[in-house]
Amino acid sequence: MLKKFPIIIFIAILIMDVLPSCYDKDFLDISDSINWHPSFSLPIGSNDFEVDNFFDSLPNVSDILDTLSTLPDSLSYLPDSLSGLPDSIIIHVLDSIGVLDSLGFDSLYYNNELRYLLQEKIPLKDDYDFDFDSINDDYDIIDSMLFKVNIKNGFPTDAYVQIYLIDSVDNIIDSLFSESLSFFQGAEIDKDEKVINPTNVNFDVNLSRERIDNLKNAKNVLFNVNLSIKSEDIETVKFFSSYEIYIKLGLRIAFHYDMSNSDNND
């Protein structure tokens, strides 16, 4: 203990020497304003994206045949023997003779059942009922704002996610992600090419002053998810109803407040 005593004396002398330089010796020169700089985090919500409803609405055999009937000479591709056969057999025949490929149909497996769709991307949309007016009516006092994002891609293929800020009539005010931030890799798969672990990504999106000012007109948040139906790592891509994309969104705000003006107003 005795050996530590000189060290304590040295530290005390150092503090006494430095401390006077840390304050203004003119006590009359004191600002009348009292500025407060707090910050807070606000959870916006979370949501799950599944493909059940979308795949249920994909083109069936009758839709495909109706499409074929509108094209010139398209019926010449169809054997007369198809009439009355089960849908699964008709789909197989149409696929084997290249009719579906010529129409731009893409094939995929949903719950182990072969299905067809018209585009390479599967759009899934959902939204939160969130009014940004609830943050603060006076946006001038906001110093900074950032969105905290957590996304889990539970599909075996890549996904592109975009978050739109929309007004009361669903006009897009701003898109949250840049192109580089909108890409999310497919989930980890096992030897049977089924998902075992989703891709989990957490990141922050800082908003500029201009974007913060525009945000005051936002009445809701719209999510748009595009799923690839193909993968370079999987020979046959299969989607299951248990797969999902999970999105969680929060907001962190820092602002300033002049408490002296508040006192004067009272």
C-alpha cells in the first residue's frame, strides 16, 4: 500500500493543475440556452413472407391452354390425345415438346409438385400500418435518423428486398436500400438440397437531411421481395410452404431541444 501512495499524490497534483484550464474563469460569460440532445429507438414492426398464396395462384393447365389458343398456329403443337388426360400428364407432355419454354413459362417445384410461372422473379408484397407523423410533428429538431434492419432469407435461392416509404395514397416517397444493399444470399442447404439455416443479415441505413425531411409525408412502409426461382448451386430448386423471409425494422432518432425556450413559453 505504501508504494502506491506517491502515485496517488502525483495523480492528484495532475488533476489540480489541469482542471482550471477546463472551465471559463469569467463566470459572467454563461449562455442562457439549455440544449438537450437525446436519442431514442422506435420499433416499427416485423413480418414474414411466405409463398403459399402466390404459388396457389400460378397458371394451371386451363390457363396455359387458354394462352396457347390465343397464339397463331399454337394448337398445332398440341396432340389431340391430350384431351381428357390428368393435368399432371398434360403438363409433362407440354414440357417435353417445348411448348412451355416457347411461351416463356419457367418451371419450379413447390412442395415437390411441378408448377409453372410467367416470370423469373416471384414478387411478394406486404406492408405495415405505420404513420411517421407519430414520430414528431417538428422535424426541424431532428439531427439524425437511421433504420435498423434485420432480414432472414429462408429460401434456397437469392432474394432481392426493397423497402418503400409510401404516402396515404400509396405513392412511393423513397426507397430505403441502395442496389448493393438489396441483395440477400440464399439460405444454407443440406445434402438433400433442403434449407437448414437461413441467411441472417443485420445492418443500419443512415438517412440524409433531405430524406429525413421527405419522411414526414410517409404514412406506411411497403416491402417488396423478389425471389429467384433458379440457383447455380442447386440442379433442381424446390420451394416448400415452410420457407419464409423474415423482416424486422426499427428506427433510431437523435434530436436537439432548447429547454430554455420551453421555460420562457411557460
